[in-house]
Amino acid sequence: MQDPLVGQTLDRRYRVEARIAVGGMATVYRAMDTRLDRVLALKVMHPALATDTGFVERFIREAKAVAKLAHPNVVGMFDQGADGTYVYLAMEYVAGCTLRDVLRERGALQPRAALDIVEPVLAALGAAHRAGLIHRDMKPENVLIGDDGRVKVADFGLVRAVDTQTSASTGSLLGTVSYLAPEQIGHGAVDQRTDVYACGVVLYEMLTGRKPYDGTTPAQVMFQHLNEDVPAPSAAVPGIAAGLDALVARATCRDPQGRPADAVDLLAEVREVRASLSRAQLDNEPGPADTIGEMSGAGSEDPTSVVSRPATAFASEPPPAAPARTSPPPQPPDGGLNRTSRLLLPPPPPDEPPGVPPGAPRGKARGRRGPLAVLLVLLVVLGVGAGAWYIVDGQFTKVPAVLALPQAQAEKKLDAAGLRAKVTQDFSITVPRGEVISTDPGPGKRIRSNGTVTLTVSKGPQQVRVPDVRGRALAVARKELKDAGLTPGTVKQDFSEDVPRGQVVSTDPAGGIRRSPDTPVAITVSRGAPVDVPDVVGDSVTDAQQELQDAGLKVVLAPEKVFSDVADKDSVATVSPEVGTQVGTGDTVTITVSKGQQQFDVPKVTGKKKDEAKQILQDAGFDVRVISVFFGDTVFSQSPDGGGQAPKGATITIWVR
């Protein structure tokens, strides 16, 4: 069908010329910017999603995030806007193909070519990481290779800031399952190292032509991500250098702490490994592309590729169709008979004895008994063969794959295979409620034809109800939260007119909300009703204590007195917290008693010249008043007298003559 947007002009500017690709959130078109007369890529959100504010926000977030990254290996972002129900991004158009196209056509790449691609990819992601952004959906489909050989990273549609919380408990997994890091699957945590993991998987796929994990359902692939290390590329393609094995192992370490901190660090390690490789190691031939592709399924769609889809959609996805063979499967030299059948067949009849002409009549007995004997031998062989087959293989079957299927569908599939089902339940944050988490025996394992398979069915994420601890003392509230399987979180204090001091005002999440076990619960404790600290500076200690206590505050007397220029001796010099500060009822206020003004020694300047005397007194911190008698220049008297004391800044009068 003709795409309705092709031939249309969006926002009176972008003329849509052709459809390039269709994704889960949007369709990408080649378009012409009629204002600037240039070709660009137009990414248009599906109209059905444009009514969802969450999708629109993610769309706009992509535009803003990529606009920050002025990097030659990042697809440039030109514009963002909306025209009716069409929300769009205008981006750089890269004429060429994707890395997925290259892998589908060629299979495994030479190490030199793989490193030539992964280095600019890491440079682009490094720029994003240093800008505080995470891509979260690195895969070959998002690596564009231009006709001029330039490599660019595209589709920042799942980009997030590093400090943004993400959770897998919402029932959705963001990203493509084959490239998800274990911590994304386990508890939804992402940082720069999740992009590093995905790049390690992409490097493995380029070196081997296959993904590291096989599976017909997303659940099977996720299980392997969580429980198995990515195999060494050299196990699939002999001749790959040990340095490349180590590089892939470090980038895909299941423990995030064991990976490079971000794409910049991984790029440095890639360049270091590349410098250590010989020309022969860099040009190692992985083998014919068709052989690698047949082993890896590189030419087929990935049954585990799911981008921003609800986890409940995993089970409904049918397994991929088997690729058509171009030639009949090879047959064993015995014509397909198994080893047991070959051993039970009789030896071939002996050659005719010499001297008997061909076609000469045989003896009468042989002529009568020959066909009957052959028939009996064949019946015996068939009976023995059937018995041997039954003993060796006939009474067994294989457990069918039922992971991630709804319970009823899984039981029906087992019943069709002649097996009984025993159901147990367990919690899971990755498998939706009612679907199969695991089987015992596992999928593909041998089991007697009438055996029992234990199905472990998901009860969904385990959740507990947050207890209502309002009005409880802090210690009691903490205990109740722990008893409920939750973690007491940060404690802050706030004023409350209604809740007495020291009791819980509220929690976050609030009481009655359901959360996963060990979820931190923040607690707000009452400081009591707000009170302004009254001004008691200069009051007597007794009066100050009474006024503070009347305001609902506790009073503590500081052990040491202090000098004060504003309070008389033995009155209140200072209050802590300061006067006017808002505190809670029952808070403690400390008052400090004054020792009066601090006294300093007055220098003796009688007998000195006027100017010298003034300088000495000013250096000591006093003001000076000069009274001259008979126009003299020598100090003959001073007040206060030298050797006495006066407060700092006091005026010293000197008489000169």
C-alpha cells in the first residue's frame, strides 16, 4: 500500500519523498527541506502513539539529547516539531547501509574491519557519556555506514541522563534483548557501562557473525545474559587473537564493576589491543560468509529483538521460520541408518561359488526355502531393531520449550507431548504474572514419554504493602518498615502543627502503597510547631530562661561567659540559634552570659611628643583626644592614666604643653 505521507509536505517545509524504514515507535522517511534545499531523514512518530505523552516526551528528549552532541560520528539533529497528529524529528540523512546489513551479507568480519567500525562507534558513545547521556539501545541496526565509509551512531530514542532512575519493575524492558546488560535485565539499572556491554556484544557479533546467545524466546536469551559469560570469539572462529578474546570478555563482564567505566575507556583499550596485533592477526579470515551466516542465523530476523515493548508481548511472539535450504541435507554413508540398525542387519549373502554359471538353477530346497527364510530374517531384524529403538530412545521424549508462555498454553503444549505438568509459583521482575519462568527438566532435556515436568509460573514482581507509620516514634516506624520487608530510608525533619515532635509525619512511598521488597522508604519526622526564637539579648538570665520556656523551648546555659559590647555584665550576651530563627517546639536554645566589655591596657605616654603618643594609643586600639596648653608639643598628662584599662575603642585624652 502507498504510504499516505509520501508526497506530502510536513510543517510547510519538509517534502516526504520515500519511506526508508519502519520501527516500533516511528517511520523514517527521506525528505527534502524546501527552505534550505537539502536532503534529510524525517523520523515521524506513529500517529497512534502521538496521543501518549510519555512517547512524545521520549521523542523530544531524543532531539534535545542528540542536539547536544556535535560529534562527527553521531547522526546530526536539525529540527523537531509537529504537524497535526504527526510528531517528527528532522535529522541528517546518511546514504549507505546499517551494520546489520553488512553482517547479513558478509557474516563475520576480519578483525581489522571490526575494529575500524567499533572505534568510531565508541568515539560517538564516549562523547555522549562525557555529556552525561546513555544510549541504551546499541545494536548493529543503529550503526550506519555511509557510502563514503563514515560510521555514525543513530537512534538515540531511548537516551537517558546518567542520573535518571530507571526500573524494570514497570513491566517493560527498554532496549533490544540480545544486547541488554545483566543489570538491565535483573533490576533495570543503567549507566555508561550498559552501553559498554552492548558494544562488547556487537564486537563479538562482528568477529564471529553470530550473537553470543541463542534462543527462540526473549526469556531464554535473558536467562543466558544473567547466568552465562559471553563466550570467547575464538571458540567460534579459530585464529582470532587472544587480545580480542580478552577485550570482548572485559567489555561483556557480567559484573558492571569489571567493565571499562565508559566508552572512552573502552576505546582506549581497543586501540591498545589493536596496536598489539600483527598484520596477520588483523587480517585473519573468519571463513566463508555463507557458512558463518548459516551457523549464526545472521540472515534471519532476531526472535529476541524487542524495543520498548511490554514484557507480556514476549510470549506471543512466534518462533522464527526455519530458513529454506538451497540443497538437500547431507546423508550419512549408510543411507541414514543409525548405528543400532546397522549392527542388527545380517551380513550380505556370499558370492556365487566358482564354476556356477550366472542364472544357473539352484537346488530345489534353496528354491523353496529362500524367500521364506529372507522374510523371517527381516521380521526378526525389524522386531529386534524396534525393541532396541524403544529401549534406547523410544520411551523417551524431549521437554518442549514453554518458557515465557502463559500457564494454560504451556500445560496444553506438554499434554500434546504426552507429558504431565506440575505447577509451582515464584516471584519474578522480568517474567509477567502467569507466564512460565522455568521448567524442570529444562527445555530440550530427555524425559520419559509419560513423565512429569515441573512448571515454575511467575507471580509477577514480589510486592509488599508499605505500613502506615504516621504518628509512630521514629524507632518504632523503622522496626515496622523492616518487619514488612522494606528498607528504612533517609530521615528528614519538618514542622507540623498537628503531629507532636519526634513522631512520623509521612513516608514516601505513603502507607498502603505496594512496592518491591527492600525498597527504601523515606521518613519525615515532626519538629513540632514552628517557633521564632525570641530576642532575649541583654535580659537577665532568669528573665531570658522564663521567656524561652514560655515559647515551648528548652534552655541550656553555655558553660563559658563571653565579652560583649552590647550586653552588660551577667546579662545574656548571645542566643543560639540566632534571634528570629524558626525552630520547632521542644528544640533546645543555648544562651551565653556576658562578661561585660573586654578591657585593654592603656599605654603610658606622658613625656612623649604629641604625634608619637597619638600613634602609640591608636595602635593599641584607642581613639585619641589632644588638648594643647601654651602651644606645647610634649604630653604632660593623660586620662585614663597609663597602666590602667579601658574598652577597645575608648577615647584617651592627652594634654600637651
